[in-house]
Amino acid sequence: AEDFSYFADAAKGGFFHLGCGNKKLGITASIHTEHFDIDEECLKVGVLMQVNNVLSLLK
């Protein structure tokens, strides 16, 4: 993520943050910790977002 601005200088791009925690399930640890985990339901959201991006580009 820290290098993204350099890539965006060379080519058009987009950056988004996909949250992966879930307080109801107790998934609250920060990244880069031994307790980090993700709510795998977020993967569906991420895939749908990227598919919509590709479909928009193909129009």
C-alpha cells in the first residue's frame, strides 16, 4: 500500500480498503499481530467489487 502512489504516477489506478474484521465474531485483531484473522465473508465483497470494476472497464 505504501508504494501505490508511485504506481499511480505511472498508470491510472484505484486503491480501496477492504475491511476484514467482524466484532460479532470476535475478529478484531490488527494486521501484523499473532492474533490476526479475517472474516472470510469479506472475500465475497472484494471479489464482487473487482468483478464490477472489470465489467465497468469493458463497457
